[in-house]
Amino acid sequence: MRDSRIDDYARLLVGRSLGVQPGWQVSVRSTPLARPLVEAVSEEVARAGAYPIVQLVWEEIGGPFERVAPIELLEQPAPLQRRIWEECDAFITISASENTREGGELSEARRGALQRRREPLRRRTMSFEVPWVLCEFPTNAAAQDAGMGLEEFSDFIYGAVLLDWDKEATRMERIKSIFDGAGQVRIVGAQTDLSLSLAGRSGIIDDAHVNMPGGEVFYSPLEDSVEGEITFAEFPASYYGHEVTGARLVFESGTVVEASAASGEEFLLQTLDTDPGARRLGEFGIGCNPAITRFTRNLGFDEKIDGTVHLALGNSYSIAGGINRSAIHWDIVKDLRGGGRLYADGELVQADGRWR
């Protein structure tokens, strides 16, 4: 018998996160390692009177096709895949990696082609034209990255997702009210003094409707407003199987004009050169999940750590008023719990990760 928490998880994903309606076609994508959750989600979709369209891949990134296909073939989705992305009514992606470093061997050209390939899906999801959710199923690889055994990691995952989300939504609404329309948000910490504007823009609360776990309030900053520097000294930043430590970014008029890193600098610079939009911020997010207090090398969880913020380079959320366009969207987490300060229109609203 499967863990009863998996069924609770599936009901939450299909019911709250996606709100599946009768007759919908629901894309369900994962690897075979997540079979228990794929099956539970498919059952819940069926109970809602909808069709699960299941796609299983051996590797999430960097499979046989991605490694050997000609670039011109790689950057275009297959016609049938394009139809799935354009016609499905909701999307759920279950991360269940056998190797969390997969894709790291792909060349810069191949990574760029893969990013361009997903543009039809990205256009629909980033605008929230359709409901979508990214979630995690516990695997040995992810548990190892988090420094846990599989059982401990499973408890951690289910503890972070099976919350009273109505209660959390109320708490995050108060946080959102602090920042909505703020003319200036200032992030201060070690080697960090960065300001950005949210003037005229409202935040989005993720109370288990977008990512699972939920637990963030996020914005698309005014594209030319970002000024100053930020150093991500606390946690490494991961993207496409690469890890960058100690990334430092300097912004002028919204654009990264200087970048360096303690390690992985070449990859950082290559990614910033993906396209013009890659050097601008597409997101400013505030971590709010009370059940996530430790770094796990799993971005879906780490960006929700209570007492952190995260900035995403690249594509912005049009639903939040963003107009920046890029083939990338790279979230990088900044921990404020060790002396960081967060200001809204000159008022200190958070110190050392604690709300004032």
C-alpha cells in the first residue's frame, strides 16, 4: 500500500493547485521514479472527470535526445509536443530525479536551444493563461543533496506541502500588503545593498496554487529600477546541472553590468549572455513557508525558506505586470537570517529574517 500522504498530496495538487474541471486535458510529466504520485494524481484527475495526459521521461534534463539531436531540431518542439503545450488545460510537473546534476554536460548551445524550445509552454504558464504546478517526489538523489536519508527527506517534503494553506494565505496576505506598490524595496546585508521598485505592481501569493510547496509572495519589479549590488554568499545557485557559489551581481538602471562568482563564474557569465533579457530581473520573491528552515539544494523548497528572498534573472511574470522577456528564469536565494535587513519605502520591515 502506498503512503497515505501521497494521496493527500495528489488531492492537494489536483484540487487546490490546479482546480481541475470536468473535460480538461491535464499534462502530467515526470520520471518513472515518481510512479506512486503519478498514479495518485492520475486517479484524482480521473475522479474530477478529466483526462490525465501522462508523459514519462528517463531524465528530466539531458536525456538521449537532448544529448545527440542536431541543434536546429532540438530548439523546436515536436509538432505533437507543441500541441500538448498549446492545448492542455493544466500542467503538473513532478520532479523526481535520479541524478540532480543531469544536464550539466550539455553545451551552452544545447542549453540555449532547450530554453527556446519551451517558449510555447513558457508563454502560457508565465502569463498564467493556464493553471500549472511544479512539485517534488522524494528520491535518493534529492535526499542526498539535502543531507538527509530518504525517510527523513520524505517527512520533510510532506511536512512542507501538507499545511493549512488557507491559514498560510491569510498570513502571506499581510506580508503582501507591506510591499504592494512600494516605490522602493531595499535589501541590505553582507556585500549587499540593492534597491528595486514595485510601483504600480501587486504581488502574487503562492498558497499552493503555483509551486508545491507554496509559501512565497512574489513580484515582477520595474525592469529599469534595480540598482546596487547583491552577493549570494550563503547558498550556491544551481541551474541546468551547474552550481555557482558566491555569485555577485551589480545592477545599473535594471541591468547587470558586472558579475563574478567564487566558483562557476564562466557558467554565470554564459547564462547572463543568453539574451538581453537575461541581465534583468524577472522576479523578486519573499520566502514564507514556516516548515522550511534549512537549505536542501532543491530550489522549489529553498526559495520558500522563511527569512529569505530570491531574485530571478530573466523572464518575468506578465500576470504581475512584468514585461521582461528571456529564455531563462533563474531563481537565486539570498538568506537574510544572519544580519540581513529588508526595507519597504524606507521603513525597516524585516531584520535577521524576522518580521517587525
